[in-house]
Amino acid sequence: MRKWMWLLLVAMLWVCPARAETWRVAPAGPADFSTLSAAVEAAAPGDVITLDTGVYDEAAETFPILLDKPLTIRGEAGAVLDSPRFQTLVRVEADNVTITGVDFQVRKWGIVAACAQGMTLE
């Protein structure tokens, strides 16, 4: 009986889902990343990315920012995504993407959603 309990415990630990990571992005300060593009690329599905106050523009960012996995992006007050002229700001190619608290400066095309079931923008 004990042998089965140990096997069950090991099996439960093996199948437990991984915890989501929280990544911090700051354009001009110490953080995990200095650009949202780099944070999105490194993030795993289900992770949370927090944008510090600042402008995220073409000087450092790669546009469009491709969201190809379910992520949550939360902006602090004053977090601004500023797209170049005539370029898409964000391209969503995953379900269950959430973006909250981010101001968008759009000069032609904003968000293109190729797949957006469960997408939330606040």
C-alpha cells in the first residue's frame, strides 16, 4: 500500500502545472527586460509582463509586437506603447491575451488580431 501512495505522490508532483512567472519591463531602469518585445519573446504561456511607466517606441521596440502565446500585459500609470507611422502596434496570434492599463499611441494601424478568443483589453 505504501508503494502505491509514493507512486501517486510522485505522479501528482510530475503533472502539477508550472507557476506563471512575472516579468518586469522598464525602458530606462533596472528590470528583467528593457523592451516589451524581448519580454514577450522570453515569456512562457500564462506569464505576466508588467510595464513600468515610460514610452515604449520605435527607438527600442520591434514593431509589431507579436503576441503568439497567452500572456497578460499590465501597464503601470504612464505606460505608453507608441507605434511608428503606418505600422501595426500589436499583432495577436494567440487566444487568452490580456492587456490592461497600457495607453496606445496609434498612427495608422493599432492591434491586428488574427486569433483573439478570450482577448481582453482594458
